[in-house]
Amino acid sequence: MVVVRFRFGLALSIVLVWATPALAQPSGDAAAEAVFEQGLAKFDAGDFHAACPLLARAVELSSTEPLGGMLTLAECYERIDRPVSAWALYKRVAPRARAANQIERADTAQRAADRLEPTLPKVRFRPGPETPPGLKVRHGSETIPFDVWDIAVPVDPGVASFTFEAEGRAPRIVTIEVPRGPSETPVVAPVLRSSSGERNGSPPGEKAVVRGGSDDAGPLGPVGIAGIVVGAVGVVGLGASLGVILDAKSKWDDALAHDCADALTECSTLDGLEDARSQGDIATGIFAAGAGLAAIVAGLLIYDLVDGGGGSKESARLNVVAAPGVASASVTVRF
């Protein structure tokens, strides 16, 4: 295991510092050694989620680049399903160890990096409806400018948040779920609102949530809300037509039973049958209108999603009641 071979890499560098005159000793290395030992104890106990932050802090506190400690931290990242963080550390250690003539460490780090690289999930940033000057995205401590968005960026699996920024625009956060294993998830830049208060997309600080690599998604715009309202009316129409059809069928059966002896050719009167037929025609018209409205709502929602919901971000809640046999329904829309 890597940890057996390199667990004392950080401590060794600290010991070498202590061998220098006291006045030259960096004040942070004593703390680095203490934190590293705590992290190593957690690592040996199998508590990797507690060990990794301690090991990372020890590496940060050290006045030198503790290659052994960095390798231990990389292995810890692998144990908690952060392959990209581990791969980045291995890639960082390999050339530095080789330059320091630490060939064994260099080879170990390079082999680990080569092993992980084909398994890494990645994201690829894409421009949205507009590309303001200076558009960039931040992920953790890394900033990725627009001119290199054509390169897929490795990102640890799980929930990942990206902050899109541009000069004169309010930043906006997009959160996605990055799958495990080799993959490429698209992340579309959202529309950024002008920091001067002009309406241009979403309000400042709004967060868009994207699941499974789908494009940026936020609350529906006015076109989508209108589509929902129209669709609700269509649903009401379909429900009302069902009630009218059931009532017409009941009237038809009653007319057959009371006015027709054995067959339609022996009916004493056709008034009941004609009323039932007329009511059925009305129900057919209501059903066709409801179906037409349903088709309209599909088109409006598709347009709104493609357009990115670029209008007002009011939300809508619908309460639709449509019962068979009842020729009325209620619709409630709240903004």
C-alpha cells in the first residue's frame, strides 16, 4: 500500500527542518507535524473521511512540499471516492519527486495517476443564450476562463457547484450531480443578470439545479406558466367532457328502455334518443377542445424550456379538480 511506504514523508521533512538552527525553524511545521499525526491515526483506524481533512491541512501548513505526506493524502482521497483529487495530487508529486531524485516515489505517483486517469468523470462547460465579456466559471479554488471551455475538466463524483461570473453581471451558481466512472457531463452557462439591476435573466444569487447532466434548469418563465394555465383549462375540458359523455350514455339507455320495445325501429318516440345524441355531440366538441389545449400547452412548455425561462421567474401552483359526471371544475393559480 502507498500509505505503508510513504506515511512518514511529511514527518521526515519536518525532522530535517528541526535539524537546522532554532532561529531558522519555520513556526508552522510543528503544527503541521501534530495535525499530520492525528490524520495518520485516523487513516490507520480506517476513518478516512476524518483523516483526509487533517492530512490536507498538514500538507497546507508545511513550509515545504512534503511529497510523502501528499502521496498519503492522495491515497486517502481514493478511499473516500475522490479520484480526481487523488489523480491531481499524484500528477503533482510525480515530476517533483523525479526532480528531487526520489525515483521510487516518482514512479509510484506516475503509476497511480495513469491508473486513475481513464476512470475520471469530467464536465464540459457550454455557452448559454449569451456570452458576456469576461465570462468564467469557478469550481472550488480553480477558475476556468471561457476560452478553454472546449476542454473537458475532471471533477470528483457527487454534487458539484459551479459559480458563473462575468464583469458587470451578478454571479450565478449551477449545481449538478456528477456520476461515478468515466463520463462527460455538460454544464450550460446560465443567463447572468446585470449587476446594475437591469433585468437580464435570473435574480442575483439564484441557484439553478441540474440533475444527471441535463442543461441548466430553473423556475419556469411566463411562457411556461401560461402553458400550465392553458393546460389546466384543457384538463378541465377533458374531465367535463367525460361527465357529459357519461350523462348522455345514461340518457340513451333510459330512452331505449322506455320508448323502444325490442329494437331501435320500434321506438314510440325518438325525442329521448335525439337529446342523448345531441349531448354526445357536445361532449365530443368539449373533448376536442381539451385535447387541442393540451397540445398547445406542450408547445408552450417546450418553447419555455428551450428559451431557458428567460422571463419573469414567478412560480405557479395549480389546483385542478375534474370529476367524472360533473360538468364543472375549479382551477386555482397562485403567483
